[in-house]
Amino acid sequence: MKVDRPQFSSFEPPLRTLMGPGPSDVPPRVLQAMARPTIGHLDPEFVRMMEELKQLLRYVFQTTNEITFPVSGPGSVGMEACFVNLVEPGDKVIVCRNGAFGGRMVENVVRTRGVPVVVEDDWGAPVSIGKVEVALAANPDARILAFVQAETSTGALSDPDPLVALAHEHGCLTIVDTVTALGGVPVKVDAWQIDAVYAGSQKCLSCPPGLAPVSFNERAMEKATTRKSPCQSWFMDLNLLLGYWSSSTRTYHHTAPVNALYGLHEALLMLQEEGLEAAWARHLRNHRALVAGFEAIGLTMFVAEPHRLPQLNMVVVPEGVDEAAVRGRLLAEFDLEVGAGLGALAGKVWRVGLMGYAARPENVVKCLRAFSEVLGDAGVDVAGHEAEKAAQAVLQAG
Amino acid sequence: MKVDRPQFSSFEPPLRTLMGPGPSDVPPRVLQAMARPTIGHLDPEFVRMMEELKQLLRYVFQTTNEITFPVSGPGSVGMEACFVNLVEPGDKVIVCRNGAFGGRMVENVVRTRGVPVVVEDDWGAPVSIGKVEVALAANPDARILAFVQAETSTGALSDPDPLVALAHEHGCLTIVDTVTALGGVPVKVDAWQIDAVYAGSQKCLSCPPGLAPVSFNERAMEKATTRKSPCQSWFMDLNLLLGYWSSSTRTYHHTAPVNALYGLHEALLMLQEEGLEAAWARHLRNHRALVAGFEAIGLTMFVAEPHRLPQLNMVVVPEGVDEAAVRGRLLAEFDLEVGAGLGALAGKVWRVGLMGYAARPENVVKCLRAFSEVLGDAGVDVAGHEAEKAAQAVLQAG
């Protein structure tokens, strides 16, 4: 029994413009950083870089939490790491579900043998503070409130500040998903007193996918380190991970993804250089230009204006247009990737990302030109070059 | 409350020669592949690359298993993925523990609420077939036998073929750890009929750490897809992962680590070009040269000759020598990384890897020269340049 040698050659990816829900365009600096020579995951030089990484992550999360580091896995592992460490069997968890990722949180509670209490909101709407207050009052035995700040499936932004405050009034810890939020809109872990937070590398941080920054405050760590039952995951157990990421011990736990961490370090440096506030403003400016352009050609945004994510724009597919065919042409003829609708929104919206490095005027213009041409061919009245003009007006106003 | 901007600069890693227990030296081709432009994880071109990756992994695992793919996490996640999918609460699992990684398997069984039955062997010895037979006979209700083929903590090689055959005679599935084995010594998943197997990217595949190739045969998949209780991990649930990695569906599950997968594809191409048998022979040849050199200067190998791993050489620290000081000088003066002893072997051995791209004559020579100089300075009689001569003689004999 012998399995023959395959005959493949090196993979040369096409040059795309990534304006979907992530991964986003990765700047050359970050790609080059990932190609630097691999060193050992316990090398003193690597350890020094890890300390810088933690400090850079504290800056983007706006926290002084000691326990702030990137989990060695995609955002989904960041989510699971929060739930398996903070939820014990039987714990009641209030989960806000206004999109696919709130739904994934419910799944995580079930699999950790917690008891989910689901607060439902429409897809495209933010989490309702009133409903959460009712749920907290009706469930005095709830231990945790979990919600998504920036719903990647719907493009809706929720306000963490009042939600966390309510949870604390009712004695609950909070788990907040900032996968799509971090770097694109304000995320203020300390000011809002979020207890546990996770994100992903491949959205507004403009790093390749594969790492999940997390941060836990002292209350969350108290729960994770004094729980009665051990964490069900060996890999995600904070009690073990701390030994590796703590500056005093550096006990071997798993082998960290060395080169991926080089990339994250470089991506965070770029954010340090630009400054968080400037990055948020850049996302907003390009978002306004993109929306002006889409509206100029008669397209409708799915999310109501006050709740729109600058970094993820949900465009309603016009009546009679084949959304997949449009995406196919954008990719094949313009090398432009935009996202399809997920779950309940499949076929009904496009998800157009302006995340991190992708949030640039040239991308806004490229995207509007490509949509105008493809939709025009599909029989939609796109009003000539009005889209680009409208966008430029916003960009020039600053 | 505002967390100030840090002021760091780009991380430029030193140029090391990685001859520890992993990560191993990564060839420039693989590093360059990782720096190629990121594309979407559902892009048709990326999907085509994923199919090639699966085929390349089937070749290195020597299997036709349909379910063969890289898990998006380090080797430890590959281990956990096998246990959380195949062990149900209450399942009795016989685990062979002859080193740290067998111990980690026991931890995984406990955390999946299985019942471990531990077969102990000395650190440095292979798994005892006789003891496993006794354990299987004494536990007719056991469901799974789990063991490590190449123990990274001890340098001992166990023979999977008879162990898997015994397990099957007793109606058990098998989980085999090939993290350090794959690419360095024969791993024949189909010929040996291994049911579930996991590996890591950063050992003899010479790829940066962060990916865990796995393969499951039909019997393992039958168990994973018909189990009564759901898999406790959302991220590692094969029933969900299949939707993404299967060539027919490609349902979004998590965002795959795109650039890390470019690197693995390139590393596997290099193995395809060299040929598995040639790679195994290369590891063996360099290992023999290294051992001849170490023995020429009076050092002792920790593992008995028939059970030595070519890719991981355990050298006994001579009486009176400060092992950490030696490693420190090797790193500081020769940019040479070798590993410390783990667990029970801390302070007693060095772990000298010859993994993948690192298994080259120039590394053998560099390592012997460095050890000769540093040990000579530490007062050990290293017999002049005998080490290098002895190694060269082996290499020239071929």
C-alpha cells in the first residue's frame, strides 16, 4: 500500500482587493514581517517581542489588563477561549443574538454545559438595552452577559458601555466580541469595564487570519482561576496559558505560531504609528464616501444610519439582480472581493468591507466603479459616474 | 482613562540555526510563500490550493483518507481535536505514557470526561507492546488506544504497526501522535490502519508553527459523526469542520489562516520534490553522523540505539556541567538553538533536533564544533576535533 507522490507546483495567489467581511487587505510591511527567519518560541529575543506584543494589544484594547495576549488560533478560538474559561456547567449566560455571531455564542454556552438565555434582536438592529435589562431582571441567577459589539453578519454596531454597566449592576461578568470592531471603531476595555474580550487579526488590524487577541480583567481572571471544575479545553485553559504568556514564568505550553506573531507585531506597530483615533477617523471618512457613492447610484444600505459599522457596509441587492453573479464578475474582472450575505441575509445583501489597510480612498473609488459597471450591465440604472463624484466630494470635504 | 501609545519598532529576529525540539529551520522558499498576498478564505483560487494541500498531506501521511486536512492551530489543537471528537463522556481510553506528550493525552481524556487507563513506560523507552496487550485484555470495555509514535520529550520511537493491530483485535480505535514523526521517519497511516492521527507543521515539515495536519479514516469518522453527545468544542467539531474542508460544500466555519497555509503548501511541495523515502534517509544519515560525532567526544546518548529518533537526539549532560549555561553559550555565541530537557529530564539532557530542513551536513558539523568548544571550555575532555572527523566519515560513507 503506497500513496503516490502528487505533482503540484508553488501556489501564486492572484492579487485581489479584499473588501469583504475579512480577511482584509494586508499591507506589504506585514507580509514581509511574516517572512523573517523563524526563531524558537522560547528564544530570549522572541520573548522580548512577546512583551511588546502584549503592550501593543493593551493599547488597541485601551486597557491596562495584565492578561492581554493573542490566542494561537482564529477569532473563533478567541470566542471559545472566553466561554470555556468563564462558563462552568450550569452557569446561566444571557446571550444577545442579533446576527450569526451571537448565535455562535449561544452554541458555545451549550457546549460548555452552561444555560443560555437568549435575547433576540432583528438582524441589522443593535442589541436592545431595554431587552437586556428585562432579561437581567428576570434572571437574577445569571452569571454572564455576552454580546457582539460589531456584528460581522449584519453590519450593525452595538454600544458596549451601557450594556456592560447594566450587567455589572446585576452582578454579571461580561464577554464582548470585538472581532470586527477592534481597530475600526472605539473599543475601550477599561473605560467600559469589559471583563473578557476577544478579537481577530484579519479584520481592522489588517493582519492575515489565524490569531485572536484577548484580554481579561481581574474579575474575569478570578473566575477563571478559582472555578470548581477544570476548564474543558486543555489548549484554551487560561491557567496553563498564563504560564507561557506571563513575563515571569515562560513555561512551555504549546508552540506559538512564531511568524504569524511577527505579522501581528508589525500590524500593531502600523496602528501605533497612525494612532488609534486617526484610524477610527479614517474608517469613518472612507465609509461616508462609500455610502454617498452607493446612494448616488440608487443603492440602499441595509442598516439604519446611526447603527452602521464604518468598516462593514451592508448593501441591499436590488430587486431582480443575481447577487452571486455580481460577486463573481467583481472577482473575475476587477479582482475585487466583497462578501455574500450570511444565514438569513444570504442572497439579500452584499457585505462591503473597509477594514484596516483596505479603508483607503482608492479602494472606495475602485469599488464604486466596479459596482457601477457590473450593475449597469445587469440592467440597474446607475446614473453614470455619479457614484464616484459623490464619494470624491465626501473625501475632499475631509 | 486612556492607554498611551507605545513606541516600539519593527522586530528583526536574529538568524538562528534551530536544532531544538521544534520549531526547526524554515527554508527561504517557505518563508517567501508566507509573504504572498493574502486572498479570501473562500476565494476559488484558495479553494483550489486547499484541495492540493489535502492531497499533499495524504501523501506525507501515506493515506487515501478523504478527511485529511490541517487544523487551524498548533499541534496541541490537533491532539485536542482528536480527543474531543472521538472520546465521549464515560469512554474508557487506554493511554500509553512514556513521556510528556503521553501525559498530555491523559489530560485530554480527563477533560473530555473519558476514563483514562494509563500504561506507563520509562522516559526514553518505547511503548511496551506487552503492557498494552495486558491493558487491552484487562479492559474489554476500552474504546480507544492512544499513544505517541515519536516522543518529543524523550527522543524515543515506538512502533505503531503492532500497537494498532492489537487495538483493533480488541475492538479499539486508535489515536496516534505523529507530531515529531511526520516527515522524519515512516508514518504509514493506511498500511498500519491508524484511525486518527495528528501532527504539527513545525517539526520535520519545516514550516513555521501554527498548523496541525490531521487524518481520520472511515471508522473514526463513523464515531465522530454518530456520537450521542455533541463534541464539546465548537471550533474543533469535525461535523462542522467538514463543511468547510469538504470539496463539495465549503460552508463558512472559521476563517482559515491563509498565509500560514501558503507556507504549509510550499513546505509539502518541497517534500513532494525530494520524495518521502529520500527525506527519511536524509534524516537517518545526518543522525548517524551527529551521533558518531557526539560519541567521539565522549558524550552519551540517552535513548538505547534501536529506539532512537533520527530527528531528535537526546544527549546526556556530563556530570558537573551546567546544562543551561551550555545552551546559553550555544545561543549567544553560535546562534545555535538546542532544547532543554522537559519534565523529569530537565537539567539531565539536551534535545538536539535534526528536523526537516535542519537535517543537513553543515548543521551536523556546526553543532559538533559548537559543542566541542563550549564543553571544552567547561572542562570536559572533548578530544580535539575528533567529533567533526567522526561525523564526516559517516557522511562520506553515505
